[in-house]
Amino acid sequence: MESLGNAIRFIDREIAGHLREKSMTQAALASLLGMSENTLCWKRRGTSEWRMSEVVELADMIGFSLDEAIGRKEEPWQ
């Protein structure tokens, strides 16, 4: 598994790709997530921590898996 820093960078890349793909502003995404643009910016930079509920909502909204975010490549029981 990857480090927390790698997970934050992964999430940031997913957000950036989603914003480009949907021609959406960071402010619009922040509003959908129920947070200010500054808060989203701080979370993307790693200055402020993501709550698990926020990551789950974001993953569902823009389409990435939590396994991808933490770098899990295989099923945990294998």
C-alpha cells in the first residue's frame, strides 16, 4: 500500500482530471461537496485533512475507488 501522501496526491490528480473533463471550477466542486473553495484547496494540498466521509463522497462523485487511492493492487485476503 501507498503512503498517505501518495493517496493525497492521487486524490488531487483525480480532482484535477475531473475538473478538466467536466470544465468545472474548483469552486463549483467545493460547493457540491459542501465546503468552501479554500477548504478544498487546503485539502488538495494536504494542508488540511480529508474526513473519510468526504473521500467516500468524492470517490462516488468523480468515479475512483478507495482501493486505487490507497494503492491497493490486490484483494487483501490473497
